[in-house]
Amino acid sequence: MKDAFVITSAEFVKAAVRPDHYPGNELPEVAFAGRSNVGKSSLINCLVQRKKLVRTSRTPGRTQTINFFLINTAFHFVDLPGYGFARVPESIRATWRPMVESYLTKRENLKGIAQIMDARHPPTPDDLRLWYWLLDRRIPSIPVLTKIDKLPRSERRRRLSQAAASLGVGEESIVLFSATTGEGRQILLDRLLLWIGIIPPQPSQTEQEFRELS
């Protein structure tokens, strides 16, 4: 099926550590959050269908700034520093929390968060802490279980049910995603576009197709 929305351009525009570093326009933004090394960079690259837009690294904690990417000159994808990696020096980690919290609570053009979690494991305490922090502040959020290509289909349903119970959401609220195979790409992109205000002409996959992913 042809994509309802085509990403024709994607470029890095700015790295920020303070609000005065943010892009000065009012374009809508969607942010991506997740534990260090969860595959966040690969997920964003898959969404925009560019192999090297966001630098990937085998070293957790490499992203230490809030990185803004301009998509189709119409909106931003925002890559947040990964959380939960103990080997990052405490002096650096101590600066991340206020930096990220300030962005999440004060950025008026932020439309929502895609929170990325590893499908191979239950949500971690850090995952749950961020999820319920966002919920308490009524910041729209989509849970995304990535690396599903590494799970047999017989295991996906169990992991999906486990994550839904931990997060307190219905299974249909969770997106199953693989940056390797592209599974879940259009489902996630469509949901993000709804936040941004770009309504796809028609869903790319039905609920039945979504259930088959699990």
C-alpha cells in the first residue's frame, strides 16, 4: 500500500541544551524518548527513511543534547537524550533531567512524545517512571515497543500484554516496531501526523493488520 504521507526532506537543524537554543519558529514538534541504546536513533531514521539522519552509536549515552530535525519544512522530530545508563558520569546525567523536563513541560509547540521501549524486556523502572510522569502532566504519549524482529511471533503477544499491563493502557495503544524490517512504521507515523495536524487520507493498516503484528 502506498504511504498516505511521503517524507520528502529531513535535515538536522539544531542541538540545544537551553530553551534559548531551540529553533525560533512555531512549527509543531514530536519528541522521542527512551533508554540509552534502545534503538531510538534507528527508529527515527526508519521513520524518515534516511539511513544516517540521526547518528547511531553502540555507546549508550552518546546523545547529550536535545536534537531538532526539520521534516518536510513543516514540523520537527526531536531526539531527547537517552535515560537510565549508569556509566554516563553523574555530572552529565544531572544536567539532563532539568534540561529534558524543561523542554517537556514548557515547549508550547510540543504535540506529544513517542516513548521507545525494548520489546524483548518488560518496561524498566526508568521507563515506567517517565511514562507516569508524562501521564501526570497530561503530555500525550505513545508507547512503542521496538526491536520486535528479534522476537518470535509466539512471544510478541506475551510481551505486548505485559507492557500494556505495566503501562495501564490497552494493547491497541502500543505500537510494535522494527527499524530493521519497517514493521509498524506507517502505524507510528500516522499517529504522529494526527498529533501534528496532518491527517492521513486513510489509515495505512487496519486494526486487524495491527493485531497480526503481535
